[in-house]
Amino acid sequence: MSPTRSRARSAPDYNIFKENIRFSGHVMASSIDLLTKINDEFLTCQICFETYTRPKSLNCQHTFCLKCLEEYNPPNNKVVVCPTCRSEQPLTVEGINGLKDNFFISSMSDMLKTVKEIRSEDKDGTSLMCDTCDHDNRKAAISRCLDCTDFLCSECSIWHIRTKLTRRHKIVSLTEFESGMHNQELKSRAKIYCMIHDGEAAKIYCQSCQCPICHECVECGHARHRRCSLKEEVLNQGRQIENLLKTAKEKTGVLRTLQSTLKEIKITKKKERDQAEAEIEKTCEIFINAIHRRKQELVDELHNMHASEVKHINADEDSVEMQLSSLVSCTEFSRKVLEYGTPKEVLGLNNQMTQILHQLLETHPAMKYHKTEQTDVILFDTNPDASVRVIRDNLGRLNRQEAAFDENTNKVLRQLDSFCATESGAIERRNGQRAITQRAESTAETRLLVQLGKQGIGDGEFESTPNLAVNSVNEIITADFDGAKIQIFDPQGNFKDSFVTEVNKRMCKPAGIAILNNDDIAVCCEDQVHIWTHEGKGVLGFGKGFFGNCSSIAVNADNHLVVADVGKHCVSVHTNTGKLITQFGAQGKGESKLIEPRYVACDSLNNIIVSDGGDCSIKKFSAQVACLKNLS
């Protein structure tokens, strides 16, 4: 094959350069510049840790091999999760194969490989071969054409500048090419080829279609489109990228500052945790010491009581011993007199012996046990549940309080906010995300997460269908009317605690239940409303004589209690201390009347929604207690 004849290029990198890569000459020049700046990691897939094979880019700009992503992503998955940043990207029907090819990485890899081969030529004796020689008779390349990017041997270099089609091409030695001295010229010679008309250089940019076109394309559908020169568009887009890079540099600085600030916040949070933990330890130590002191007081009191009883018993024991001794002695003496005494002696001692014996026989030696069938027993009277509750209620609790950031942190956050998208853009993205979420939810399978409780009287069991509410930490609080108790379950449905709704030794039947902002539990108990802490300690009770039969309760955005009273056919609003704010409703049919206000709820605007069982309707009242709607 004649060296003057341009050989058809079949290498894949040439097709990529010609058909798909914009500004390929710029990429080549930049590749030479970046050779000493880019490490192997830049051109290494972070899944297989090898050089990229058909690199695919995600929307987050992370790049991975096609095969690696296919093996990493589950089959038939509609989204791909980035292995690096965990961001999700929807897939088309083509799956992973439909992701964008990263031609920049491909061309960079090829170019760096070429330059490294040039640099290593003298070291290992391997030469780059001429691209235009016959395949069976290829010679070592000594130069490269900057226009058609072919490597040329000495003979082909001579013919290249003599051929009519290539005589204007510029040929440089491999040493000059590798040194980078022609980088600027490479940029000026860089061409973009038309995607439709093969071999035609694109010199026009269609702004309507956002693609480079050649002169023939103008007549083939772009005649009425907005157009400009390709060079002008390159400059415009370059300026846009420069502006974005400048902003990115500024945000990088802000992010680094925020990163340092977050580390400082973490340190502060750790100090707060350690301080709170130290206070807990200190308070618990006080309780423990108080318990030990009380223990010693009880033990000492027990010993004193025991010693007092033993003292009385010892006295009685001595009295019994003395009477026993006297009785034995008198008995023996009397028996001796009767046995050995003369009649005169018997008669002389009779009165004395009789008197002593009567006295000993009639006297009780231990008066404490005379005519009694019982004795005192020392017992320790305690209530373990009450003890636990006392400690739980009085040891303390953890609360969250709002605290303002310092000025430096606020400054960093304001700077970061300034880089964020406009509100409308954010809303649009949120709406888009919401639509995606709704689509995902519509196809998601409904499944039972947990089922808690059963009929019974034990912990975690219900005697009647429970009313329920959820507090700020997603615990489930239930009110069992027949069981007269409140039970608390964790978010996973496990029983945690319970307490009986008892006030002044009177059992109260809990109906409606609601949770205040501090997680205290407000409960409707027939003719009163009672508030208990999460631990079951009574906080407040109000409404005795005011309510007829309060059946339901809600808490509005102002932390006010809204109570539905079936007995009085009305709804009342109270502060969290029980003070009446307003009351509305009366028996009857009409916009402002209620027949049987069974259930009540509040929306985010503090409007009051009442379920009226008398006419099977739902009535919505404004926060100013003006009837708005009557929904049948």
C-alpha cells in the first residue's frame, strides 16, 4: 500500500475522537499537560481498582466501568445507587448500558497511554509503529501529524507533506510532541466533526438544538434556528464554566469552614453529653447515698424495736423464772411439812403456806401475755412499684432546649445559603421528588410492620379497644377504658410501661387521649380531664362540674387542649393548665350547633374539626370559632 494513500482509521479511539468528543484536540493537549498532575486513581475504577473499561458517568459525576456497575447494581433495578456518594439515579429501559459514556476519561486514558509509550520508548526498546504503513510492513514512528493525529515513520512523513490532501498538515517530532511545546497550536487546530455529514468540520453552533453543525446542516433543518459561530459558543460556554468554577471555589472555602465548624460542634456536643452524664452520675450518687442513709435508718429503727421487745421478753422471762423457783420451793416445803411435820406444825404453818401458794398460783408472771392470743410482728412495709416511680419521677429527665448558633456558625450557614438554588427551583425539585416518591409508594407493597397487644389484663394487653396517640419519640400511648390504665409501647411495638388512671383512690375511665408538646399525656376521664407525665405522675386535673361527658381531646399548634363534650353538646378550648379560653356549640341542628360531638381534631392552622354523631357529619370551625364547613 502506498504511503501517500490515507489508510482508513479503524481504531476505536479515532471514532470516539471524530464522532463523539467535542474539542478532541484540546483534550489531547490537555492530556499532555496533565500527565504529570494526574495520578493513577483518576483513571482507575473505584470498584475493580483497575483502568476503566468503557467508563460510565452518573449524574453525581462519579465514573465506573460498565461491567462493574452491572455487577454492582441488582438485576431489574429501576435506579442505580452510586457506590461512592449513595445518590440515586433513575435508569432507562436500557439499564446500566443507557448511562452516559465518559468519553473524556476514555480519551484521557488513551492519550496518556500514548504519551507514556513515547516516554518509555528509550527505556524498554519498544517503539510506536507508523499508522499509515501497510499492516505487514509497519515501521517505527518518529513523528506525528497534528491535524490527522497519525503517528508517522520517516518515509511516510515525507510523503504526508507531499500529498495534495495533507500537504498543509503540520508534522512534529515525537520529542516535540511529548514535551508539550505545541499544546497551544493543538488547541487552535482542534476540530469538531459533524455528527451527520461524515468528514465535515462543524463550525456553526445551533443554539436551538444545542449541538455543533456544519454548513450543510444549516440547509437540512437548522435554517430558522438560532445560530452562532462555534468559536463564539465555545468562548461563551467557557466563560460560563469559569464563572461556575469561581463560584465552586468560593463554596469550597465555605464548605471547608463549615466542615471545621461541624467538627467543633461535635466537640461541643460531646462536652454537653459528658457534662449531662456527669450530672446524672452526681444526681444518682445523691439518690444512692440517700437510699443508703435511709437503709441505715430503717435498720437502726428495726434493731431498736427488736431490742425493746427483747427487753420486755427478758423481764417476763426473769419474772417467770422467779415465780417458778418460788413455786417449786414452796411446793417442796409444803410437801415436807405434810410428810414430816407434827400436827401442831401443820396447823401452825397452814395459813402461811396456803396464802403463799394461792398468791403464786393466782399471779401471772408475764402480764403482757395475760389473756391475749396475739403478739406484735415487725414487718417491712414497702411498695416496689411506687419506689421505682418515685425515683423515675424525681431523679430527673433529659430535655432538649433550643440554643442559638454563635455568630461565626451563622455566618458560614448564611454564606452556604447564598449558593443554594432559588426557592422556585427548590420547590420544583421537591415537587419532582414528591412525584417520584408517590410513584414509588404507589407500587410499593403494603405490609404489616408490627402488631401489638391482645385481649387480656396483663402488661401489653387490653380489656377494651384502646384509644391511642403517638408522642415526639414515636412511642405509642394507649388508653384502655375498661382496664382503666395507660400503656406505653416503643416504636417497635414492645411494651415499656403502664400506670393506672387513679385519682384520690378513685378509678377513672380513660376515653380520649392526646399528647402535649412536652410529651405529657392528656386524657378525657368522663367528667374531668387529667394530665399525667410520661412516667405516670399526676400533673393536673380539671373540669369537675364543668364537663358533662368529655369523650375526645386534641392538642392544637399552640399547645392548647380542645375537648369534645358529648354531655353538654359543645367543644371547649383550654390552656395546658386547664384555664378555659373559649367554648362553643349547643344542642340542635345548625351551623353552630352540635348534637353529639364524638371526636375532635385540629389542623396546622388551629382550625377545629368535630365529628358529630348526631347527624353523621364532620364540621370544621375556624380558629376564631366560626363555622366554615359542614361535610356530610
